[in-house]
Amino acid sequence: MSKISSIPQAARLARAMASDIAIYNQEKIQRGLEQDRLFEELEDDLREGLAMWNSKVSDEIVASTNLLQKAFVDIVFGGSAHIKSPIC
């Protein structure tokens, strides 16, 4: 199977992956934000997501964009604005 070489398709995949992380890890996200440990809480999920991203998206898009990181910030942080955090 060929890798995704279209930025719009890669962006859709990134948003879908970030949405999955947000949906299936709500407790980890809440705990991580409340304790200022979000990345530690999601470490395994993020590592798995990054590996999947790298396997499905062309090396050029991976190297030249931050689509996955942007989707994560937009969806996970944006959807968690209601959670109290010591960094706010």
C-alpha cells in the first residue's frame, strides 16, 4: 500500500488520529491536564500514533509539516479547555 502523499489527506488522517486519542483517553487527558503531566499520561498513545503516522504518510509530508502535532493541539487541547490546569 502506498503512503499518503496529499497534504489534505494527511491532514484528515491527523485529525482522525487526534480525535481517536481524545475520545479513548478522556480520563488520562483530564488527569494529565489537572496534574500538568499530559504528555506523560499519553506517552504510549502518542508514541503509537506517531509510529502509525510515519507508516501511513509520505516521508516528505512527515518531514515538512507539523500536521499531526497541530491536530493534536487543536483537538485535544481545544476540546479540553474546560479542564482546570495549573498552567492556566
